[in-house]
Amino acid sequence: MAGTFEEQVQAAIGAHGMWKARLRAAIDSGRSEFSVETVKRDDACDFGRWLKAAGHEGADHEKVRQLHAAFHTEAAKVLQLATTGKKTDAVSAMEFGGSFSKVSSTLVVALKGWQRAA
């Protein structure tokens, strides 16, 4: 992930937003090109690798790191549900107030806050 700090954070917001579409597609089709194990890893995406290698410190970094890991955990749970025939549960997690929706929104807010504070 190249670019300024602001560009990196903005790219991360966009990339993680794309996961909503990928997960909805998996819910609709019952399958995904991504494995649950890979999605669960918070260092398998560009932002996760940058976050671990960037050497940032402080409360904002730690909060984003934890929320990013939680995002991947929740995305993996939705994918697991979607690919094992538990469509209703997967949809519930994605809906407003669902576990994925909550962590996704919280991560975006934290990323924007970190970006403003930098």
C-alpha cells in the first residue's frame, strides 16, 4: 500500500467497504472465491499488512488495529454462515445493528478519526 497516510486510510475504508458487496454476493450465491480462513486473517489484506508494518503507535493505532481484527473475524463469520446454508443468520449479521454491521461502522468511524488526528 503506497501513498500518504491519508491515502492509505482512505483506500482501507474503500477496500473494506467492498467486503460488504462480496459478503452479500456470497449470501446470495452460497459460495465465495475467498476461504473463511483467509478472510479471518487481519494481515491478509493490504491494510492489515500496512497496519502491522507501519510502526504507528498510540491509542488511535491500537483502536484501529483491534477493530480491524474484529472486522475480519465478523466478516469470516458471515462468510461461514453464507457458505453453509445459514442465509438468514448471515443476512441478520449484515443488517443494521447486526454484528458485522456494528464492527464495520465502528471501524470506519475510527479510521476517519485517526485520519483527522494525524
